[in-house]
Amino acid sequence: MRLSTITNWAYGATVALTLASGTVMLLASGAEEGERAAVEQRANFDQLTATLEIDAYRLTEQARAYAITGDPTHIIAYRREKAAARSVEQRVEHLRDAGARESELAALRQGIFWADALLDEQEAAIKAAAAGNAETARRILFGDEYGRELDRIAAQIGKFQYMLDQRTENAVQKATERARQWRLMSEVMLGATALLFLCVLYFILKQRILRPVVRLSDVVTRLAAQDFAAIPPELPQVDEIGDMAQAVRIFRENGLERQRLEQERDADRMTRDQLSRMTQRLQGCDSISDLVEVVRRFAPEIAPHFAGRLYIQEVRRNAMRQACDWLSPQQSREEFAPSACWALRRGQTHKPKGEQIDIPCEHLGEQGSISTICIPLTAQGESIGLLYFEQPEDMAADQLSRTEKYLEMLAENIGLALSNLRLRDALRQMAMADPLTGLANRRRFDTVFKEQIAFAETSVEPLACLMVDIDHFKRFNDTHGHDAGDAVLRSVGSVLNDALRETDCAFRLGGEEFVLLMPGFPLEQAVERARQVQQKIQDLRVEHRGEELGPITASFGLAAYPDHGRAEKLMQTADAALLRAKAQGRNQIVIASAREAVSHVA
């Protein structure tokens, strides 16, 4: 037999026994109610008969008092109490209505008869006293016969009460016996119900509650210890235990979700801390190389598993050139034009793959299975760089969304730091540049020259110095005005600036004097480059106000390290060669001699 069938039969029997027990208890309660009714009836009869006896004695006392004192107030009280007293039939009828039997009422009527007889004697005594015959009145009211009549009244009332007591006692005994029997039956039924209930309860506890609860208890204990690897048992029954198991499962799921949220919160806090640290380091950078190193170290920590590259725009060449990379990215060229990236075109993050299909960037080459993210680095609405990331596979959508937010914050911080560095470099360049030609000025030359000297002597690399002086420059100013002279200076400066691929190599020392440093150039290569510069200057055709200014030539003095002595005397040696070129007729290149080098050394 199935457990559910046994349980249902047991429940049915329990309910039947409970109902029967309740019925028996109601019957027992009814018997006890009869017992209480009999006792209440006896008390009611006692009160009524006591009233009858008391009335008789009160009337007697008032009549006797009048007979003795002659006070008319006793007559008034007597008349009032006599008028209040009811007749025999009224008293008997009232007792009959209350449940008195005829045999009992017969005894009571006899008592009431004697009470009425006393009323006649009292009237006679009152009349005698009123007529002035107080002795007769006293003899009537205090005589032996009057006393015997009072005793008869008390005896008849006592007899009536005795009969009532006998009947009440019998009724109480019968009611008590019935109540006891009904209570016994009720207790037996309650005992059977309790026994059946305990048997069923034990069976259900063992089969339906104890075993599942023991299993659930172990799971709950582990879950309380934050061990969410505990799996609640699958309980198919639809009852409180099943609800409890479902609640435990929900609690475990909530715990796992809370644990996941805590891990995400900790990861977010750690990422924000790393972003804050990186921002502080970026603010302390003095150069682009410092910024690149900070990005290379912090980017893989802020966005783990996201391989990427940092590109910085080279304004002169209008190109995005890779400054660093991390975690070995597989796509994107090291250098490309800004127009090859849609993120730079649109000025916002660009994802060719994802929920919304988009156009791939040209700098990616062949579009493979890797999902990429391009984030522009902007400053004042202009793109100055690019962050390129390769999204790892099988990353959850919510985690990807959070990481993308941090990538955008990373790009914003890098863009701001790069913009600040460029602004600082621009201000420094303004302080170190000649405003007319755009070349570095004498102050910048002194700094760069010391750096190049130290590098050449440390690495034993050649270094050439070409001094340039425009021939007859004063003639341009005197003939055509200073504006024409400025045009000549700008043209010559442009030639020198384009002479080398490297930056910070061409300088204007002042007036019409220029210098060109050529690091890594041996003497032969420096001579060839000097000839190219000379030819380009000779080919210049400068117009001012629609008029050609005429041929432009320059004198050159060239010295090289280590061919002409110590590097720190290189400029003086080249300057000496320049003076010799001007003295020999101008528009020529003069290479420093050993004597000039020795003289400057001495």
C-alpha cells in the first residue's frame, strides 16, 4: 500500500475519532449542565421559601411592636409589608413554574395556610391594641398558640426544603454519573485518537520528514558556512518538506548570485584602484616614453586577457604608429593612416563584430575570427592616438560590458595624459623654437648638442656638425626690405629641416647662421649630405611681392667626430671651417682641417 494511501486512511480515522470524541464531550457537557440546573433550581426554591418564612416573621414583629408600643408607624409598616406579600395561589403558582412538584407543593400549601391563619390573628391583635386593649393584643401575639403556629410554618417549609433536597440530590447523582460515563468514553476516544495520531506521525516522520530533513540539514549547514558547492536533494513530494527543499535551493542560488556579485564588486574595486594608480603614474610622466611604459604595464592588469596595442599619431607624417603592445596581439598593422580606422573617423568606439555587425577597419588586414575593439584617444575633439584591443573568446556579455566601460575610462585617462604631454611639449617647443623658421633655437641647440656629444663619446658613434651662413644676407634686407630677408630665412630653414629624417637636428643660431647636426654620419656621408643641402639652397627661387629675389647661396663649414678631435669642440671646429669658407669666396663647403681641430683642442 502506498504511503499516501496509508496516510489518507490514517487521517480519515483520526478525523472520525476526533469527531466522535467531540460529540461525547458535548454529551458529557450536557450532563454537567443538567447537574448545574438542578443545583440552581434548588437554590431558587430555597430563596423563595426563605422569603415566605421571612415575610411571616416580619409581619409578626411589626404587629408585636405595635401591641407593645402603640406606635402607629408599625401599623404603617405592617400594612405595607402585608400588601407586598402575595397570595397563596400566586406563591404556589410561582413555585410550580419554577419546577416544584405537586407532592412538594402540598407541604408548602400547608405552611402557607398557617401563615394566612397568623394574618387573621395579627389583625385581631391590631384591632384590640387600637381599641386600647393592649393586654389582649399581647396575649394573642405572644401566646403559646401563636408560637405553635409559627413553628408549624417553619416545619412545613423545612419539610418542603427536605423534599427538594432529596430530589436535587438524586438529580445531581444521576447527572454526575452520566457525565462521568460520557467523560470516560471521551477520554477513551481521545486516547485512541492520540495513539493513532502518534503511530501515523511516527510513520510519516520516519518516511516523509526525518530522512529528507537529515539530508537538508547537512546541506543547510554547509550553506551556512558559505559552501555553495552543496547541492540540495531533489524531493518530488508536494508538501512542506518539498517547499523547504525548494527554499534551500533558492537560498543556494541567491548565495551563488551574491557570491558572484561580491566577486564582481571586488574585481571592480581592484580595477578602479588600478585605474587610479595608473592615472597617478600618468600624471607623473615627463615624456611620451614614460607614458608608453606606464600603459604597457597597467593595460594588461586592468583588462586581463585583452591583447592590445597603443598607437600615437605622428602629426608630421599624418600616421598612427604603434608605441607599445601587450599580450601578443595577432591583428592590426604597426603603422597606418588615421583614415584606415573607423574609430578615428567617427571619433567613438568601433567594434566590427558583436551584437551589431559593422565595417571592419583597414588596419586589421584580413578579418579573422577575433573580435576587436578600437577606442580613439581624443583631446579637444581631435584624435591623437588609438587603443586597440582583441576581445577574448567565450566571455560573458555582462563581464564584457563592464570591461568595455573600463577600457573607455582607460582610453580617456591615456588621452588626457597624452594631450597634457603634447601640450607641455608644444609649450617647450615654443620656448625652444625659432618663431620665424620653426627650427630649434640656440637654447635648444645647446641642450641637444650636449646630449649628442655624450651619446657619441659613450657609444663611439660618429657625429657631424655643419655650420651654414647665408651669403650676402644683408643685401636682401637693404634692397628688398626685412620682409624679403625673412622669406629667405624661412626658405633656407625649410631646406635644412627636410635635410634629415630625424627631428631636432636643424637649428637657427641667430641672424643668418644655421647649424645641422648629423648623428651617426661619418665624414664622407656628411660631406655628401652637405652637398645636397647646398644644391637645394642654390635651387631656391624666392619671390617677394611678385618679384624674384635673385640667387641664394650659402657658405658651409663641416667638422666630424672623431675625425676632427674631441666631440665637445666640434662646433668651434666647424665654425672655424665656416669662417675659412667665407674668406675663400663664399658659396662653398669647407671641411675642417687637422690644424683647426688641434688649435681648438689647445
